Amino acid sequence: MEQEAVEHAAGEHASSGFPPFDQIDTFPSQVFWLVVTFGLLYFCASLWLLPKVQKTIANRDGAIAKDVAEAAAASQKADAATKALEARIAEARARSRDTAAKAKAEADKKVAAETAKVEADLATRLGAAEARIADVRKKAMANVSTVAEDAAGAIAEKLSGVKPSADAVKKAVAGAMRG
């Protein structure tokens, strides 16, 4: 009995392949059922699973197309808003430049008027000052000859010890003043 057990164990270890394929007489039925099972799975998948997958793919493509269209519309709106904003900024800059130019022209006009008024006042004062200076000079020049005659007579008397005549001193001072 030991020997039978050993042979039986040796027989079990002698088969080296997949057990269902070891029996050749059941192989055709196994292939038949494989084909039937695969066909049923394929049929069920094509009727139930594949339409759902196709519908999901179509929905996803539609959602993507819708999102792309919405993004394009939003981008166009943003571009239009940007252009409108840039136009408003340019208009505001132009208005500010015009306002600044008007304010500068007005300020220049006021400064020119004030300057003309001050210059006219200064010209009037200068004319009056020149007239006073000419009057003072005239009076001073009238007195200069008298003072010069007195000084020349006193100097000549001190130097020579003799008092010169008034006519001689007048002639000498007049000659010196002419040049």
C-alpha cells in the first residue's frame, strides 16, 4: 500500500500543466463555454455598457465645447471692457491735458497782466526819480560853481598869501569846468 501511495503521489506530480487542460476529452466543451460566455459578455457590454460610455463621452465633449465657448465669450467681453477702459483713460488724459493747458494759459495771462502793471508802475516811479535826480543835479551844479569859486579863492589865498579877485577866480573855475 505504501507503494500505491507513492505511485499515486508520483502520478500527481507528473502532471505539470494547468489541470483543466490536462484532460483532452473536456477541452472542446471548455472552448465552447468560453466562446458562449465571451459572446454574452460582449452582447451585454454592447447593449448596456457601451451606450452609457458613449453618452458620457458625448456629454463630456458637449460640456467642454460649452465651456470653451463661454470662455471665448468671457474673453471677448474682457477684451471689449479693456478697450473701453483704455479709451476712457485716454479721454480723461486728453481732458486733463486740455484743462492743464487752459489753466497754464490763464495763469500766464494773469502773470503777464500783473507784470505789465508792475512794469508801468516802476516806469512811472523811475521817471519821477530821474526828474528828481535831474533837479537835484541842476541845483547841485549851480552850487558847485559857487563852492568851487570859494574853495579855489581860499586855496589860492592860503598858498600865495594874497587874496585873488572874484572875477579871476570865476574865470579860472569856469575854464576848469568846461574841460
